[in-house]
Amino acid sequence: MKSKLIYVLLLIYLLSACTPSAATTPEAINTEAATPSEANMSLQLTSDAFGNGQSIPAKYSCIGKNISPALTWTEPPAGTQSFALIVDDPDAPGRTWVHWVLFNIPANTHNLQESFSADSSIAVGNNSSGNASYQGPCPPSGTHRYFFKLYALDSATSLSPGVTKDQLLKVMDGHILAQAELMGTFSK
């Protein structure tokens, strides 16, 4: 009798685990204050220089001209007031290496030209070398992945140029309407 009771309780437990709870239904998920990991991925980011998951040409690296590749993105969601772009390498030894930080990119901008140089309307944050500029791929060894992450924001930030990626992400929290990602690889 005791084993039947345990069997029934186990069966009820297993069946309840297979049933979606109210907290996981699409209606219950709050997407209004999206963080980078929760934001709508309908925005698309591309480059003529390389495709997603493909090798970044040496021209854009430390062994080439060390210039930024051209980037283009699709129409952002309604309410977009600005964009931010972060380029980083999570495969760097010890920590994620930040290669480029741009923010307060005007909402009517849908591309950045090759060898982009920010004008007065676009703020540049510091990369991991402490410079407010693009720093091309330059892995010490092996093949690294470089993530170009574009965020559509519901406001411009009040940050000054020279901020770090972490400072920018903190201010962006709750203001991300959509994000797009383009990943390229590079090895010397």
C-alpha cells in the first residue's frame, strides 16, 4: 500500500512538471523593461565585410588597417530614440575584452561606414585599452569570436564620452527596445 502511494505521488509530481505554469506562459512574461538578454531580437545587424559566424578580414584587425567594418541595420521598433553599439571578445584571456563602445547614435541612423569616425552627435566610450576608439581583433592566440551588439533604446543617455561598457549597460537597463547581434571570428 505504501509503495502504491509513493508511486501515485511520483506520478502526480511528474505530470505537474510537464504542465506549463502561469509564470512561464507568454502572457505572464514581462517584456516592457527588457535587459540585453531579454530584448526583442527583430532588429538585424549585418556587414558587407563578413557574414554572421564568418571570419573577419585582416583589414579590420591589428595586423591590417585596424579600421571598423561597415555595419548596416534594419528599421528599429517604434519609439526608438537612439542606438548603442558594443563590440567585445568573450574569448580573451581572463575577461571579456571590449573593442568598441558607441552610444547616442541617432535613431534615424541605419548604418556606420567603414573606418567610421564619430561626429559630435555620437558618443564614444572607452575600449579595454582605455581608448575612446575602435580596436580591431587581435587575439594573442587561437581563434576568437567578436560580437557586434546593437541596441535600440527608448532614450538617449546623459553619459559623457569615455564611459566603459559596464557603465553604459547599467544606464541602458530598462531602456532596450530591441537588439541585434553579428558575430565574426578572427585568428592571426
